[in-house]
Amino acid sequence: MRLLLVEDDPALGPGIQAALQQAGYAVDLSVDGIDAEALGDIEPYDLAILDLGLPGRPGLSVLVNWRGRGNRLPVVILTARGSWQEKIEGFQAGADDYVGKPFQMEELLARIGAVLKRSQGINPGPLTYAGITLDEATQAVMTASGTQWQLTGTEYRLLRYFMLHPGQLLSKTELTEHVYDYDSDKDSNVIEVYVNRLRNKLGGDLITTRRGQGYVFGAGNA
């Protein structure tokens, strides 16, 4: 999953970015409200973590502008402004969740995961499908037969995206855009390599190739 982190603190921003990357997310960092608003409209992010006190344009204005243009990007507000009035303003502007500073990284990760599942209509809790369970803490997958596989970073991001979009036709381009961050060398042909690695671990029938179109994970792949 690909996230947009909007945080202008020169120490906190890169620190959060590194922690999110370690947790298996592709993360782009923006330090300016104007740039962040443009990125949120242009790039296919799965979620944004948005500070409110930003240079260029306040985070709340960024959120209001997104929603005014019909941009439904899930947003977790991350800010030191923790009064209940400010929380209400954030939710009324269209925020999906709110984390106040200071915070524990585990809480932020839990809230991000919950919002991502909720935005896709997935039940909260462990990510499971057809007897497969993805452990988002260890980045390992347990098969229906009880076999556990430790995943590489790319395998994990790809499988999590598949499991959050079961039964949907996903092109190589879409998968590439959601598995890699902005600065990565994006080669959609490499996705085929990682799909085959997942098939070797989970079974060949779980991910079906639609020639010239992309892949379908799970239900609807016939």
C-alpha cells in the first residue's frame, strides 16, 4: 500500500517515513501543504497522513479542498492540535481518523491499518482470505494448511494489496503504483516475478492472470 505522509518537522517526518516503510508501506513524504494537495490529487495513494500545521497551506484547507473536488483519499490527521473542537473540525472536513501528538508508532500503524480495511469494506482485525492469514506485524503469511512463509518487502506489499482488493481486476500498472513509492524504479514487468513468487508459496490457483489485462486475486478469478 502506498501512503502520502505530510509532515514538515525535519526530524519527525523522516522518522515516521522510515517507521512506515519498515512496517511494509511505500511512503512519499511532503513537507508543504500546496505540494501535498497536488500530490494527493495526482498520485494514486491508498491513504494520507496529514499534519495540520503546514507551510504553504494549512492541512485542514488541504483536506477541505480534496473533499470539495470529490477526492475520497482516506485521511488520518496527525497533529499536536488535540482539542475536541479541532477534532470535530477535522472530522467535519472529511478526516477518517485523528491521532494526536505525541503518539506511539504502534497506535498510528493500528489506525492506518483500520482505516485502510474500512475504506475497502474489509472487516477489522487480522487480514484473512480463503484460509490465508497475513500477519501485518511480522510480514509473514500462514496458508490454509498451516505452512508459514516469511515474505520479502515487495511480496508483502503486493499480497496485502491483493488481499484488500479480492475479486478485482488489477493491472500491472495499478499494482506497480501502489507497491512502490514515487522515487522507486517502477518496472511493471517485475510485478510478474513477484506474482509468481506468491503463487509458489500460496498455490497457483489463488492469483489468476487475465492476459493483456492484469491479475485477479481470489473470488471472481474464474
